[in-house]
Amino acid sequence: MIAEMPYPESVPDVFEAISDLPWPVFLDSAGLGRYDILAAAPCATLVTKNGRTEISDRDGKTLSAEDPFDLLRKRLLPLEAENPLPFMGGAIGYFGYDLGFAPSGIDKTGKNIDFPDLAVGIYDWAIVVDHLKKTMHLASNCRDMETKGIWNGLRERLSSPLRHPRKAPFRLTGKIEAAPSLDEYGIAFAKIKEYIASGDCYQVNLAQCFEAPFTGDPWTLYRTFRAASPAPYSAYFSNPHCRILSASPECFLERQGNRVQTRPIKGTRPRSSDPAEDARLARSLAESPKDRAENLMIVDLLRNDLGKVCATGTVRVEKLFEIEHFASVHHMVSTISGQLDASHDALSLLKSAFPGGSITGAPKIRAMEIIEELEPFRRGPYCGAMARIGFDGNMDSSIMIRTLAASANKIRLWAGGGIVADSERDAEYQEIRHKANVLLSLMESTLPPC
């Protein structure tokens, strides 16, 4: 079933029209991509905590210790024929960074976390906005028996004047705390340099977490920061456990038919309001031997990850060291592609490369062990993936950087950077601040005046 709806002036307003339904999600290209995808009211949900997955559907709730990737695969089968739209139902949600520990054989330390390792809905209908053709469609393969019964109500929501209730404005109610502190970061930085010097690893991504109490609706903050810092893989996702506000610039894994692609980011410079200085900063990134070396390490790592599931001889580097420009930073980006082997699917692709090498380091497992030793917090959603996997088997996903996560009246923001042999502490610490600056400034602007 496909119903054409009026092309909207404001896609966020369309999201507000469905935001009162359970588990609403907005995959938002923020004006930088062709498609926006919105959905709500999933027919089933999967939430993984402490190695067990709670599956909720029309029949009730069950608990399973089975691999969550396998549980999700069962919910997506059988696969549909190719669809006329990029998404007509399937799985949407986040795969938290910590989900990569068990497959890698890494033991977690006893750090607290407020967020599930996985929170995914199985959506039977979706709204697809095509900014190239200037169309909007409500679409479904009607695998859930209830979809036909609510179809006319959904169409009315999307065609009638918006009647959504006013959202309570997001406000911080206390100052932002950072962990680790500069001194603590310096100690961890020195330890990583020791590991690199001893040959344990080549690169480790060390992050900082910013946390503050808040009141109000995080959606109102998201509307503000998507305008201030647009990114092609933005997302807003609300579920009973947390709310995710992402302005990610980074594609993790994309599958279209048997073609797969990943586009790692490694290398950053701040933007400048002065055109000449801005061009100089971009040029310094493009010509930096250090940033090229870091980027190449991750390209090699991801070539290896794709090689696990792609047909022999098909993995290749399409673009190397491209400079892309975003609202607050320049990034160095490379592109690797391959042809998925017939024995694998989108979920085995995702699992094979999870978590993304651009936010761990190299070699990946040793870098993850060092991160777990030195970071004083659980990463949770940060550096995991926001993904959609359709009933047609296609997938698009992002690395959850530039991401806020709200839970239990606290909101968190993480930012990190790769440390290599010739890294300098103050420069790396400043790079973290460059990455987090726009979101931190927007959060701080909501503090009441002293």
C-alpha cells in the first residue's frame, strides 16, 4: 500500500504529527540528502540489556539470551521483493557501542549505564519524503494485520492541519560536567602513548562525556540544533528507555542489493567565519601527514571488516582522503565498497564491522580493550549505529557521533578523537572541544540566567 501525500514545507512538523504514537523515529537528512524517513507505532520492539533481549509484540513479552542480531533477523524474514521506495517497513533503531563486546570477546568492566545496548522497533509502515522529486508517501507492505485498520487515520494525520500539543521547552537545570577532566584525560592520553610505543596498538580513540540535568522535551532542542548544525545522517528517536538526538555526519554501512559501502571519517579541523582562514584550515587537513596516516589505518581496518562478508576480490577503496565541509568542522573522509557475498545479509554485514573502526582505533579489539580500561564511563549509544534495515534486505546506517542521549532527566554528549604516536595532548583535547562545541553551546544557551 502506498498513498501519496502533500509534500511538506517542514518535515519536523510531519514528525510532530506522529510523535504522540509509541516509539516515533525521524531519520533526517537535514536538507543535505534526498530522503527523510519517519515511522512510529512499531508492531514489535527488541531491547537488549545485560546480554538478554526483551521482545514485545502483539502476543506479549518474551526474554531471550540469543544473539540480538539473530533475533532481529527472524523478525525481518521472509524478505520482500524490491520495493519502489527506499523503505516500506522493517527495523529502525540503535545498536549501542557495547553490543560489540561479546562478539569481540572483551569483558566489560563494572561501569553503570542508563541505556540499553540495543533498542529497535519493527515498523510496518513509514513516511518517505523525497526532496529531489518533492514528494511524500505513506507506505507499507502490510505484514502486520492492524496496519489496514489504522491506514485512514494515518492519512488524516498527515493531511489535516497539525494539532500536536505544544512541547515543553528543553532547559538545563544545572551546569555541564565533563569526564574525564583535563588532568584525567592527560593521564589516559599518556597511557595510550605508552601502549603505542610498546607495540600494543597503532591508534586509540579516546572520548570525553559531557552530562547535565534537564527538564522539558529534548525534541525542542533537536529542532534547534538540526538548524544550527545540519548533518546528512541526523536522527531523532524516542522510546521508553531514552531519547536519541543525533547530528551525525558519518555513514557507517550501506547495503543496496549486493553492493555495500562504508565512508569512515578520520581527521578534523574547525571551520572559520573568515573565508581565507577557513580555506587554510581545510588545506592543512588535506595536506596533514598525521591525519592521512590515521585515515589510512581505519581504511585498512574497514577493508578487512568488509572482506569478512564480501565476495573475494570485490573490496576496493573508491575515494581516499576527501575533504568534506560541515557546519562547524572540516572532515577527511574515505570511501570503501564491496559486493556482499550471497551467504551474507545486512545483519551479518553490520555485525562483522561492529563497532565502526573510525571510533575505536587499530587493531580494533586491542583498541576497544584500552578504551574500556581508560574511559570512566559506558559509551552506550555513542559510537554505536543508528540503522534502518528494510523488509527488502537493504540497510542504511550511521555512526552515532555528534549525538546526545537523554535518560532519567540527564542528557549526555560524547566526543572523541584518535590518538597516534605523534599526537599532542593539548591538540587532541582541543579537537574534542571543536567537535562538541556547537552542541555544548546550544545546551548552555538553555541555562537560566544567573
